[in-house]
Amino acid sequence: MTFVNFMVVAAVFATVIALVSGIWSMAVNGEVGHRTSGQWMVRRVAFQATAVALVGRRLGPLRRAGAGGPDAAWRTTACAG
């Protein structure tokens, strides 16, 4: 497992932990939990953004090498003409 793959897994795991912690905080802690759930939401969004950025970094070289994408078939037919 490469470092980037490890970081993606860690970011996904941190996202799940932040999501569960926010839900648990709201369910158990009443009014105090509703105030801290916003903080958990911000953390979750930050972890999700990190995971998406790392996946993008991991897949970036494939896209630049011509490995495809949604318009890959269009490019091959348009350039063949």
C-alpha cells in the first residue's frame, strides 16, 4: 500500500468517525450535543475534502496519460475522422 492510498483510507476512516461522533453527540448529549454537532460537521467536511483531494491526486496521472474519462470515446472517434 502506497502512502497516498494509506492517507485515503485514513481520511475515509476519519470521516466516518466524525460522522458517527456528531450523530452520537446529538442523540446523547441533548442541547450541548446540538451545539457541538456543528463542529463535528465541519470536521467531517474537512476530512471528506481531504479524501477527495487525495483520490484526485492518485487518479490524476492516469487521466493525463490518456487512460480515459467520460469523454474518452468521443475523443477517439472525433480524432479518427
